[in-house]
Amino acid sequence: MDAPAPPSPAHNLKKRKFDRLDEEEPPPEGGRAGDGVGLDLFNALPDDLLCAIISRLPTKDGARTQALARRWRPLWRSAPLNLVGHGLSGQVGKRVAYISKILAEHPGPALRLSIPCLHERYHDKIDGWLRSQALTDLQELSFGYDPPGFRPYRLPPPPIPQSALRFAPTLRVARISYCYFPKLPAESLNFPQLKQLTTHAVTISGDALHSLLSGCLSLESLVLKDNVGVGRLRISS
């Protein structure tokens, strides 16, 4: 009688694979093998925690979570908006279109708005963005126009949109660059929660800067870099 043929290498590989599966622990309760344990764990989190995670993702990634599953579709619109325009596209026209689309679709409130350095011809567009209902209760603002490619900076630079001051009651972080900041009434410069203020290449008079700082009652960090128009500065902490 002929001896049985030895098992093929493919047969041995399949047997080892099934042996490993037998030794593995069963999936957690409520899950099934092949479902993806990580996804199940995320789905077990409450909506408010998922919204907090989404609001800390880059803007593109946060919006893309709507495609993960049916449950995730409304979460991006419920999460505080984190809108950083720099990473949306390498083309200026597309960045402008994406920012407009996001602000039109998201109901707010807003955690962060970082507007890429755009040419002053977009002043009216930027002013419209800053008036958007989606930016209600904005906490962090980074804003500046696109400076010329040479020094010294052109004087005066474009003015900061007046609509940016509507966030004074809720702002915690403000970074302002390459714009003209006029002297304004003290009552419009009350920033009770502002903790970090940075101005870079901003044209501002000494009186206007003193008025601005006088309204920052909780300031912890102040960075003044390459500003124009301030001959003398006195800060009382």
C-alpha cells in the first residue's frame, strides 16, 4: 500500500491560520469578528465626546468624518467649528471657495478661525466671512492680509475689518498681522477673556495700542513684532 502523500505547503499554511484563530480571544460583547474593534470602540463614545474629537482635527479631516458612517453624518455640524484655511488647498481661488462653503454649511458655534493671508482685494469677502453666523462665540482668531514681497511694508496696509471686533466678548487667542488698526472708542475694545495677543507688522499708533491693551483684562501673553507707528509703549501689568 502506498504511503499517503505529505500535506502541501498551502494546506499547512491554512491549518496554522485556523489554529491561530482558535487560540484568539472572542471579540468583545456587542462586536463580531471582522467588524473592526476600533470602530466599535469609537461608536461606543457619546456624541459630545466625538464632537470634541472632531473639532480638534484639521478642517479637511473633520469634514470627512461625515463619510464614516450614518451616525457620524450630523456630528461635524454639531462640533465646534475649527476652520483653518491654510490647509484646504494650494490654490487661492479654491481656498476662498472652500471657506465660503464651510461657513455656509456649518451652523456654529466656532472654536477657531485662521484665515490664510489673502490679497486686500478679498477685503469684502473676508468681512462677509467674519459676519457669518457660523462664527458665533469664536474663541481663537488668526487674521492678516498678504504682505508685499519686499520691505519696508507698504504704508498704510489695508484696515482690519470692523466685523472682527464683534468677537471681543469671547476671544481667548488673537493673532493679527499686516493690517492697519485704527484708534477706536474704548467701549468697542473690551476683551474680557483674551489671554494671548500677537501683533505682527501691524500699523497702529501708540494711543490705539494703549486703548487695545487697556481692554485686555485677562492677558497672559503679549507678542509685539515688527509693528509700525508705536514710538513709546508703557504696559501696566
